[in-house]
Amino acid sequence: MRTSDALWEVFKATGHFGAYLLYKDYTDWEQSDREQSSDACCGYLES
């Protein structure tokens, strides 16, 4: 389970807005991390 998934579950259970904001931060971070690793992979294959 990713961190964002866990924070979403906390938000669903509690309705705490801070958990939602952390969820959004982590989804953004996880997305950028995937894009960076994808770019690194593709750059290696193109060389």
C-alpha cells in the first residue's frame, strides 16, 4: 500500500482535512517520482 492510499483511508475514516491535504501532497510526489524514474529509463534506452 502506498502512503497516499493510507492517507486516503485515514481521510475517509476521520474526515480530517489535514489527512486529505497530505494525501494530495503524496499523490503529487508519487506521480513526479514515477515520471522521473520513467524518464531515466527511457533516456537509458535511447542512448
